[in-house]
Amino acid sequence: MEDYCERFCKGSCKDTISEHTCDNEDLNYVLTNDYHLILNDGYLEVKWSTPDPKITDLIPISKERNVKLKDLIVSDTNHGIRAVDYLRQLGVEQVTRFEKQLSSFEVLERNVHYNNGPKSLILNCRQSVNLTELIVYIKQTNNNINEIIINANDESENQDLITDYDIFKEKANVTSLSFTGFKIENLTTKTFAPLINLQKLVLSKCTINNLSFLSTLQTSLEHLVLDIPDEVDLKYFTHFPRLKLIKVRYHIPHANFTGLICKDNMCNFIRGTNGIKCPDMCDCRYIYDDLELNINCSNRGLFEIPQLPIPTIGGVKLIFSNNTLAHLPNIASDGYNMLKKLDVSRNTLTSLRIDHLPEKLDYLDISFNNIMEMNRDLVQYLKHVSIFKQTGNQWIVYCDDQPLLHLLKNLKRIIIMREVEVRPIFIRLLPNSPEGFLKYLGQHFLRLGKRKQEFFIINEDQLIPSMTNKLTDLNKIMNVYKYMEWLHKNLPFVNKEHELFYYDHMPGPCPYKCECCQNRTTQNIKIDCRNTFLHNFPNMVPKHFSMMPTENFSNQLELHLSKNNISQVTIDLLPKKLSYLDLRNNSFETLDDNVIRYLKQSTEIKLSGNPWNCHCKSRSLLSFLRDHEPLEYNLTLNRCNISQMDCPDACVCCLDNSTWPSFIVDCRGEGLMNIPDLANKVTYVDLRNNSITALTPNKRSFLEKRLQVSPLQLLMLGNPWSCSCEDMENLNFLKSISSNIPDFTEIKCGNGEKLVSIDQDIICPSGFAYFVALAISVAAVIIAINFMICFRQPLLVWFYEHDVCLSLAARRELDETKKFDAFLAFTHKDESLVEEFVEKLEMGRPRFRLCFYLRDWLAGESIPDCIGRSVRDSRRIIILMTDNFIKSTWGRLEFRLALHATSQDRCKRLIVVLYPDVKNFDSLDSELRAYMVFNTYLERSHPNFWNKLIYSMPHTKV
């Protein structure tokens, strides 16, 4: 239709003589002196400016044949000009709906063929109707017509209708006839005699004197509506063998009438033509408006479909949802095979086969089952099912299964709503909708949509071209695609009938406008959204609902998004397992750091063809492009007027215009050992976190000359600078250019000391200072050694007591296998002294195990044997040398045995504790007295007695 204006104007639309005007911007619009014509999306309107138009002035709308229109509306009032006349003149083969306003009634013709005329004729009368015109219009209608509907004015009550007896002459093809709102007085058998094939007669809100005229229809009538105020005796219709349904307000029943009797919208259903009643566990209702038997068996816990009745007229809908059905029955059952609608949603079905589906099914709902596969026969079958609902199943779709891919692609393009919900859905969408979008959408939505059953259906393959066809502004066209994405994102929340498509091993539904399939070889899931005008990155990570546990998503995903208009992606939109991501030829300018870190873990990434920016905030992206797509990186630099000669290979170059234009060379964390060569246009160099220890003489010379040419800032924090005496020349140079190093005060040497605090006199001392320091150090060592020699024993005791230098203070024990740490020897007169030793040594820190005769000797044994065994089993022998002990024979014996037992030991085991009451050793024999004279002992009265005793005990701390 784009060339209609050109054809009409014949090359010139500025002809002032013929006053031709043509406008192609918004609508295909033609204006002449006689009419103006509007054509858009199959909608054609012709408005005449003269009461008696010449339709021969109309120019055909297309050179093509088989052109079809959806609507044709004309304004002429000439009842002699019919729809077929317009179709022939305009070069149109067929129109779905023709509308014409005459003086006393409105004409609606449906499914009009240019040669055969309409299939349906609707005449809506006004308050004062010219019955002659109406009757003439019916008579002149082509004889191929199947349906005639005559409606009185809505405001009138029982408008008089007087018809000619030959009004339906030669209308033998009429199968349906309706009168609404009339007072009919002259209907006779002659009137209906030509209607030999009439199956449905509707007399709604009519007044009729008698029904005798119906006798002519005995052999053909199947469906009768007598919406009249009188009581209807059904006995009269027992002789209508084909009458299957009668709808009345009031009736007198008759036993021989076997058809359905309907009142309002409900009909009495008892049993089917196959003799089967409604199943006991189900609820059956025959709905007149749908001419449909609804059998509701949902939520009954049933595991099989029962035998079903077949109604005398109309279809059957079986609702079997929310049960435990695992298999569909065989179609050998007549009742099941006659189903027109089948709802088996929310069951446990695992397979779907064509030989288990009714032959003429028009509605199928298998939502939320466990079905995963469809063979080619089933795919072909489903093409003829008007409404197929499958949400909640996880399909296995292989990328080489073209028939199934094509089916799912077509299903995804269909928007389905309940007809009664269309307006409420638009109202719920309105608050958050883009400005003006829903109004613009609604105009095309209602004009192109189709009503099927109780649903309103529209295909996006028709909707989107209709919305964009007349737009010339590219931004407006792109907005249509963008707002359609918004619509599909929000439809699941407001439209219960919205279909989502789930696939096996995918974390969420297949995204809008994408095709999803599985590679047979690699088992990878391919999500193909290429060249689909997408503006938003598809959400592969659902936040609220998932069809399967996360641990089952073992397959890698391949995401193909090239040739779209996507401009951003966040980390929360990226799936965990992604082996391939193609973002070529989109509208990306940058990617955030989290996304870049994610992409580094993926196998294959394609990013070329995007308008990447060179801002330093995109440093991570530029670094990624440099490492993975160097050609795209170079193109990006060229687009920003950055020469490759000015950008060191090991660094990333970027621009920062936040304060003033700056050319930044970013070399952070690149492992550099030295500063790269820098062009004069470079203003900032970021060398942080590298491995630079010093500047070579050549680099120092280069920087010195470079800083004289143009301003340059260097960032050098995080390098292990060498700060030895040999590096002073380098350190002094850095200090001399510190005004060009913003982070100079924070730079640290390799040893952690701040570079700014390095003093040459400290790291490079003179010889005199060195020898003075050496002399002082030697003297300090000598003094320390002498101190250790003089106070060795107290120091060792202190070290041992305070757990300091245990390797020096502690002694290694050679008898670690002995049973006791010490044998406590005392006389029985000194038993009171034992308690403090037990408390200090056995319950103190560290703890020792003591042996003494009061507790550890067995009664009846020889005392010398007990003494000898206790000495052998103990690592130390503690003698409590009191005056009583010296005078005791057994005490002296213990002393002598202990002395003899330890005389050959390599370590000193005998510990003598001397109490203050011992004045001398005269009472001891010469051997014991000699020991006391020539060996040290512990004095009990010494203030540091316990520390010395503990140090003399076995060293368990080592």
C-alpha cells in the first residue's frame, strides 16, 4: 500500500486542478473532492462527500492479487451499492467485515468475497426503520449467504416487523436466522419454505402469536431459541426429529422430547448420545453461550480419565487439572475422542503422543507436568490446535530439530489473554507504563487481535510491524521494540494466561525473543537472541521462581546476543555457567569491574563492534580488550584519537575529562621493572603496584627532559624501592621530582620504611662513627658475658621460672622413664614438714610426683629395700636435713643409700634441704660429713628457696 499515493497522484500530488492530496507519513491517506480514503493495517475507510457516490472513481489499492482486508467501512447511503461492488473496484478479493450506514439501518457483512458475496449479514435497525429497504437489501444479497441476523433498535420494545413471504427466496444456503426485539405477526410457512437447510432459528425478545410457521422447518431445525414471554409446550416439538436444543423462558415439559432444554445460560444435561451420564466424581454443566458441555474433574485425586458422555449438540470441554494422571487414555473411547477442549494441567504426565489425543482438539492445556519431549507427529498435530498451553514443562529441544524449534518460536510470538481480562490487564499495566505506549499499543492490539473461544489472541509478527510500519523516526521505531520488552517483562505479573517456556537444564524460562536449544554433541544450552532488536540483557537468573533445583544446572550456556541494541549488563544477570558470550554489534560503552572479573572466567567472549568509550573509569574493560581482543582495543583507541605509538604495550591508555582533558597511561599491576617510554601528550602515568626497585640512569635522564617539555604526574606507590647506600643517587632524584609524584609521601622502601624519611647520613655512615660503634658493641658484649658468669645461677633460675630462654635455662633429663620425680626422705618426727612440699611441688606449677614412705611404701616390707627401691625409681632425692634427721639412724641410712646411688650419675640427683635447727654436722660420720662440707645444699630459710628447689627438680618445661 506504500505506492498507493503515487499511483493515485500519477507522479504529481500538487495538482491544483484535480486537487489531489496524498499523505504517507502517518496513515495511507488520500483526499479528493469526492471522498477521502484511509488505509492502515488491513483497515480501510472510505468517506464520501457526496450522497450519491461514483465508486468507479476509486483506484485499486494494490497491484497484487488475492488482497484481503480485515475491515472495510464506507459512508455512502446508497443501498444499491454493496460490499462486492467496493471489493471489485478496489481490487480486493475478500474482506472480513464490511460496515455501511444506511438511512434506517446499519449493515454489517462478514467474510465477503468479491464474487460470492457475504457469508453473514447483520442488519441493525434504527428506531424508524424502512422495512421495504431492509427487505430489498436482503433479497439482493448473494444467495451464498449462510447467516442472517436482524436486530431491532435497542431502545424499542417489540418493534413491528412485517415481512414479505418471499423475503428469503432462493436463500437455500442459509443455515442460521435470527430476529431480536420484534413483534412478528405475519410469519408463515411460506416465509420459511425456501430455507430448506435452516438449522438454527433465534427469536429473541420477540412477541409471536403462534408457532405454526415452524412446521416448515421440522426436517432441518436443530437449534431453536424462543425467547418469548409465553409458555412453550415442548409436546409441539416432539415431531422435530433433528431438534437437539431449545432455549426458552418458560416451558411445559414432555417426556418424549429428548433434546437439551436451556434457560438463561444453562441447559439440563442428563446423558450423552452414547448413553453415558456425567461421571459420578465430576461436575457437568452445559453452557449455552458456548454450546459446550463442561466436565469438571479437577482436584479429585483421580489417576485416570473416566468414560465421558457425548452431547447431542456442541462440543465437550474436560477439565482434569490437579490430579495424579500419569497417562492419557487411548482415543478408542468415543467420549474422549470427541473432546474439543482438554485441560490436564498439574498432573504427573511424562509423555505426550498423538495417538492419545482427541482428533479435533482445539484447546489443550498440559501446563505443569513432567513432559520433556515432542516428536514430529505431535508437532504437526499441535499446529492445528488453536490454543496450546505448556508452561511448567521442561522441554528437551535439540538445535537440529527444526520443526519443534519453529513451533516453539511461533508459540512464543503469541500473546494470549482472557477476553474479559484485556481491559483490566491494561489498567493494571498503566501506572508503570512508558508514556503513551499502552494507548498506542491498544489501537493496534484491538484491531489486529482475534477472539478464539473465551480468549483474545494476537501474534507479534503482525502487531510489531503494524506499530512500526508508518513510523519514519528511527528513535520511535526503537522505542516500540524497547517498550514491547517492558510489556513482556510485566505481563507475567498481571496476566494469568501468559506463557513461559522452560527448557531442560536451564535456570529460568527462555528469554523473550530468543530461541533456546541444546547441542547434541556438547550438551551446551544455546540461547540465540541475535538480531532481535533487544534493548535489555536477557535475565537468565530468576529471583523468585525456578523450575528445578540449582544443582541440576550442569550444562554450560551459550549466549548469542549480537546485532542488538543492548547497552548495559550487571553481574546479577549473568548465569554461573557460561561458556560462550557474544555481545558484538550492540550499544555497550563500558562494562563494570564485576562483569569483567566474571568474563575472565568464561571460555569465549566476543565484544567487537560496540562503541566502547576510553574513559579511565573503564580501565578494566580496556585492559580486557587489550588482552583478549587487541584489534577492538586498537579501534577503540583510534576512535578516541589515541595513537598506538603513544600507548606502551604493557599499559592501558585512557582519557579523563572530569576536571580537564587528561591523557592517562595506566600501568597498574603489570609487573613492570622500569618506567616505559612516554609520549609528550601523556599527562598522568600510573605505575602503582609494579616491581620497580630503582630508575636506571637513562630513565632518570629521560624523565628529567620529559618534565621540562609538558606537565606529567607519576603515581608510584606499591613498588619495592631499594633504599641502600648505593641507591642514594636514585632516591635523591625521586625527591627532586617529588612535586610530580602525588603519592610521594606514602611511597615505601622494600623494607617498609617511608622513602621520604630516608637520611643519607644514616644509611651511609662515616668510618669514625663505624669504629666507635664497633668498640661500644664489643665492650657491651664483654660486660654481658661477665655478668652472666657472675650471676649464672640466679639468672638461670629466673629464666626457668619465667619461661624465658628455656633452651638455655633448662637441662635435658636422662632418666625420663623413672616413676617419680623425687623421693622425699625425712624422719618420722618431721612428718609435719611434708605437707608444704606436697602443696608446692605436687599442686603447684609445674607439678611433680613425689614418693614418701607415709603414702607410697607398702606395710610389712623391709625398710632398707623400700629405701633402695624409692631411690632407684626417683629422678631426685630430697633430704630434709633437720636436727631430728641427723640424730635418726634410719635418716642417716637413707642419706648414705642416696649418696651411694647417685655417686655414678652424670647429673646431680641429691638435693639436701638444710633446716635452721641444724647447727653443725659433728654427729654425722666422716663420709656424710665430708659430703655436706664439699657440696652445696639449699637452705630452707632462704627467701628464694622454692624457686631454687623447683629449678633443681626435673625440667618438665623443655
